[in-house]
Amino acid sequence: MRTLAVVNLKGGVGKTVSAANIAHILAVYHHKKVLLVDGDKQGSASRYFGVYGEQDGTAALLLDDTLDAEGVERVIYRTGCKGLDIITSNMELYAADRALFDRDDMDTARVLFGALDLVRNDYDFCIIDNGPAADTVTLNVLTAADDVLIPIRPDEFSFSGLLDLVEQVDAVRESVNPGLTLRGAFFTHWQNREPFKQARQSLEDSGICPVFQTAISYNPKVPESTLEEMPLCAFAPRSWAAIQYKKLTAEYLALTDLSKGKEG
Ligand SMILES: Nc1ncnc2c1ncn2[C@@H]1O[C@H](COP(=O)(O)OP(=O)(O)OP(=O)(O)O)[C@@H](O)[C@H]1O
Ligand SMILES: [Mg+2]
């Protein structure tokens, strides 16, 4: 199982839409077994697949570091999309974050990794949607991940916020997760206009992190798809955003060299 975290400390940049659609495309178009983990107390990824509720989810994994494989499987739900399962979140994740932060009797960064490791053989990919925060949950998400993708909105573009995030990824790599790879940033809400092109150019020139070739256009089908609780490739398969998310997923797969189905 390869674990991809979709992260940005900023809110509203497209983390959830990206994590959910990449997960859906890996399952449906690349025939991978995919586990989507909702790592945000807002529960948006869970809502996208119509499975937001009172059930135990990511918080339960973080609150109990003695769970066995059966305990983890108990919080995994089917999404209705073939090959795509989900661990949901709700406001319990806020309590879990606080409880974890207060504990000093265990390695609090590695709890999510430990839980997901128990179902490693059941999935090809685990995609984690993260909240807009730098909390203990985010630390756990980065510790559990192999790869990081950073969605960026060009109109809210900020080198300083991005630098903080890249530094956080570096710190996690150095302290707890040497295998963590920052695969790069990609633009969402993209429009082919001069100021945006300049923003992209300056990000590329800065060398802060790699930038994906594929950008996701600003497209009203995206918010509509969240209202309909349907991934883009199901709701509007011919929309630019659906096509671009397929391209972005292929670009990511090529980087990980898993497009050939190498890893079990
Ligand atoms: N390419 C796009 N075109 C138009 N709207 C988009 C696009 N991508 C995302 N959106 C919309 O932008 C808003 C933010 O997207 P999303 O919820 O994925 O961001 P987020 O980073 O997960 O936010 P949060 O930090 O609150 O979790 C949503 O209303 C979503 O529908
Ligand atoms: Mg979100």
C-alpha cells in the first residue's frame, strides 16, 4: 500500500476535492484497491461520498493505539464506488487531536501509521485528506504518508505559507518518516490568465518544491459535484476538471512508477 497525503495549511484550496477525486480515479480507472482516509474534522471527504455520520472513524484510530486489524476494519466503510473504501471523520477528530496532544506516554506521531499498517495488504493506495491545520492529526498524517501533494489556489498564493508547509514536511522526514517524498504542488481553480501564469512561473523559479504540469481549471462542475455527493468522473465525466484530475493522477502514478502495478 502506498500512502498519499493531500495537504495544505490553508483552507479552501481544493484538498478534499483533490483527495476524493484522485482516490476515485485510482479505483475506477486504474483498478486499484483504494482506501480514502478523511483526516479533517469537517468531514467533507465523508460527505462527498454520502457517508458522513456518527459512526467511528479516523478519531477512533487515533484514540486507541491498541487496535488490532479487526478493530481498524470495523471503521472502514464501502463508498458505493467499486474498489474505493473510506474511513470517515466528524467532530470527534477535534477531541482526538486534543487527547493525543495531551498524552506523553506514547509516540503520538505514529498512531495513524500504526493503524493503517494493519490493513496495508488490503489496499494498493491510501489517500488521506487533511484539514487546514498544523495539529497533531496533521503530524500523524505526514508520518503515515509516503507521498505528499500540495494543492494551491493561484489567487491565494503565498510563498510564506507554502514555505512553512515544506519545512514541516522536511521536519517530519528528518524526525520520524525518512521515506516521505514531497511529490509537488499543483494548481487548482486555475485560469489561463497572465497573473496566474506569473504566479506559476515564480513558484517554479523559486525551487521551493516541484510543480505538476497538470493544473485543475476553475470549473463550476466541481462545487456542483460536491452538492450531488458524486465524484467528478461520475457526475461530469466530460468536464475539464474531471479530465484534468485524470491527467494529474496519471502524472502522480508516473512519478511513483506504480502505473505498471509494481507494488503490492
Ligand atoms: N477546480 C475547482 N473549480 C471550482 N471550484 C472548486 C475547484 N476545486 C475546489 N472548488 C471548490 O472550492 C471550495 C474548496 O474546495 P475544497 O473543499 O476541496 O478545499 P479544501 O482545501 O479541502 O478546504 P478545507 O481547508 O476547508 O478543507 C469548495 O467549495 C469546492 O467545491
Ligand atoms: Mg477539505
